[in-house]
Amino acid sequence: MLNRTALEDAVFNLYPDLDMSEIERMPSDKLEWMIDIKRQRRDKPRPEKPHKKPPAVWEKTGTGYEVREGVLVHVEKWRISNEAGETVREYVQHCGERVYYDGRMVSASILRHFLTTGQWVRRVPKPRRLRAVVRDGRRVVHLGYFGSVEEREAAIFAYRLGIFPNESK
């Protein structure tokens, strides 16, 4: 059993939000009751928390640029390890107009040209447009534009055979 001043000090330490004037007006048995309640809460064993699963470990295994479906994309490959095992994920992001490649800023179209052809250029060459034209008597018949000489020659040959894909005759 504590004396009155010791009880008041103990309650003041346990309940710092109470004024000392309020504590001094309380009877001794109420002060003892307040101390017992706090001690019971403290003495109660806390329920054990379940062990947390170890967090997944993310490790970047590779990063780079690729041309997919004619579009330049930035690809990151990650390996995720946890208790269930390992998985590999690939994150693909379309590139903007300029990208950071090999320590310098480069136009995305120039990098795409490099990745497809293997040669660095200052300006990406325009695709060749070959015009197919056939003289038919007095008039000149335009058959269209083609990407290669073989395609153009095939269109001219087909026209002369009488096969008209674009109904030009």
C-alpha cells in the first residue's frame, strides 16, 4: 500500500492528461483502482502476431530497346523471388521521340533504324517509292507507287498480260 502522495504521483505518471488538482480530489481507493487497471492491461500477455511473410525480392535482370511490330519499345526484365518460387516478368513501354541510348540522347527513329539495319545514320532515309507507268497507245497509264523494283516490274507485267488489279483499263 502506497501513501497518498505516492498514489497521486503514480496516477499522474500513468494518466498524463489528468490535472493534478483532479487527482488530488479523488479518493485513495479510486486512485488504487486506476493504478490496478493500468497494471492489468500491461500484465496481460499480448496475442502473438502472425509472422510476416518475407517480402518478395525484385531483381532487374536486363533492360534494352527492341523493335516490335515496327515500333521502338523499351523492355525491362525482372526476376521476382519469394517463398512460392521465382517468376520472370517483362515490362514493355513504348518510346517517345527521343531516347537515352549508350550514354547519349538519340532520336527514336534513328535508333529504330539502327536496330533493324545495324547502321547509324544522321537522318533516317525515306522509303523508296518507285512509280509504275505504262504507255498504252497515246496515253500514259499510272499503275501506282511500289517499294521495290520487283513489285513495280510485276505490276507492269500484270498490266501487259491484261490483269488489272486497280481496274485501270
